[in-house]
Amino acid sequence: MTNDVPSSIDNGGSAVAIAVLNAIQNPVVMVNEAGLVAFANWEAEAFFGASAAHLARYKISTFIPFGSPLLALIDQVRERRAPINEYRVDLSSPRLGQDKLVDLYVAPVVSDPGSVVIVFQERSMADKIDRQLTHRAAARSVTGLASMLAHEIKNPLSGIRGAAQLLEQSVVDDDRALTRLICDETDRIVSLVDRMEVFSDERPVDRMPVNIHSVLDHVKAVAKAGFARHLRITENYDPSLPSVYANRDQLVQVFLNLVKNAAEAVGDRPDGEIVLTTAYRSGIRLSVAGTREKISLPLEFCVQDNGPGVPADLLPHLFDPFITTKTNGSGLGLALVAKIIGDHGGIIECDSQNNRTTFRVLMPASKDASMDDATTITPTGPTR
């Protein structure tokens, strides 16, 4: 990609200025008095999907949604001759893509009256990390609840079941169905409590380098032999992917749960398909609050299906305990997945549209893998 040098920095030090702007991880553009894009750094080219030379031929209004607040911000900065910050501005459009939520910094260019500089800070990853920290907090709340339930509910339930069994021996046949119902429902509650007890396991995760492709192949074999035998499962793997630093059995549990959810979402549709993908994304480092530790998350694993999608009102709470769309579901499966991924220092997120739902897992690579090319992000919420 190439950049046109704006007139305001076309004198001494222009090469250094361009290099500095191109090194910035956020999209930066300069808009002149006529509204034309006078300069765009490399990140801005990627953000708008066009070269700087192409951008320079058009006004900024060409590339953003009609009536965007950004245009009003530009006018305000020109009028006040002072910088303005605006947070969580929606720039979603067919050109820029969906979920383009950004923070904006707009400032006047003193040496070029009428021109402004715009810095875009995409909110998607920061919001995902904040949501993930919320998921972890929700999982911790289930931990305390599970411990309480194990001690305060299972013992009385055992007595109720025993009494029902004794009563069953002395009642007439017509009433025996009621005693069986008591036993069955008691067993169901005990089973639910047993599942919740998994959340109270706070032991350190036993981790080692794991080949994620062997994990996914195992999950696929189990799925094809059972609940997903009628579906097409395809792979799109990066064969050069380094090992993930994780517990293999827990990874199998995570992806078996995700693939089973995908199979249930697809249902019996004849063109049902599940796609498993792996990729290396030299993307982010998660800074742990209160320490100097930075966890790099370059490994991306996805489970995608072509089912009807997740309802929009449910999506922000999908990993919370007891949230489910299944008639007989407990709502603990995805909460457990979030806990396992969180215990590994990773992030899980769901993107859902009609006929395409993707569960995306970002995880650390094995300690001997190179992690020097990641961007550091410090979460604003609490950490474990």
C-alpha cells in the first residue's frame, strides 16, 4: 500500500512523520477543508478497504454511513478549533462491515485551517474482552452456588427419594406413578447439582503443549459417530499452527460441547454443515490487572454452523449460567465452556447472524512459540 503525503507535512521530517503515523495501530485520516481524505495511514487503508490514493479522490462522507455523527463532529471541531472525543459511534455499513463500533478522536490541524485529523479506535475487541470478564464473574457466582447446593440440597433430596421409594411399596398401582415421578424428578435435580459442582473445582489447570488439530479430529470422530452423523463437518485448518498451551481433556470437553450445540442448532436441515477452522492471528495480548504479566492469545479456533442463529436479545448473555434456548436445557453447558477457556487465560465469543453462527476461541500458544508480534490490551473489568 502507498500513501500520498499531505501538504501540511510535506516539508522537513515528512518521511519520519509518515513512518510514525503508519506505525500507529489505529486508523488515522486527515480530512481537508473540502472534505477530501488528504492522508490515510496503513491501518486506515485496511479499515476502509481502499488505498490512500483511492481514498484521496473522494470525500470522507463517501466511505461512512449516511448521516453519521462523524460528519457533525468534523463540523464542530472546525467551528470550535478544539479537539473532540466521541465514544461508541456506530459506523456499520455494507462497505465497512457489521458491528463497526468505534471511539473517535477528532482534532484540528493548526497549520492547515479547515483540516482535521480523525483517529478511529475500534471497540469490538475491547468490548469482547469486557464481556468475557463478565462471563468469568458469572462463572464464579455459580461456583459459590454450586458449593452451597452440594451441601444443602443433595442430603434432603436423598431423604425425599428414600421416602418415595418406601411409599411406593405400600400404595396402589394408580398412585405408584406419582411416587415414580418424585424419584425421577429428585434424580434430575441431583444430576443438575452434580453438573454444577464442576464450577467449584478451583484447582490449577494441568497444561502442556497440545496439538489442537488432534483434539478437533477426535471431537469430529465422536460427533460423526453419534449426534452429528447426519451433518457435513468440514475443516479449514492452518497446518503450521503452533501447539496450544492447554489441558487436552478440557479442550475436548469444550469443543465437543460447541459442536453438539452447533448440531442441535442446525437440526435436520438437509444442507446442515459445521465448519471447524484454526488460524494464527497475531492479534492481542491480554494484560492481567495488578501484575506485569501479559497473556498472548494468537491462536483462533472456530466452530461455525449454518443454523438459524442466536436471538439478538440472548446473545450478550449466552455464556451466563442458566441461559438456554433448549426446552429441557440446563443452561450450564456454555457457562462451563466459558469457565474452562477463562481458566486457560483465553477468550470465547459468539458472532451470530441468520444462517451463520460462529463460536470463536482465542487461546495462548505453547510457551516455546513466538509471541512477540501481539498488540497489548488492558481490560477495564476485574480479572480472576
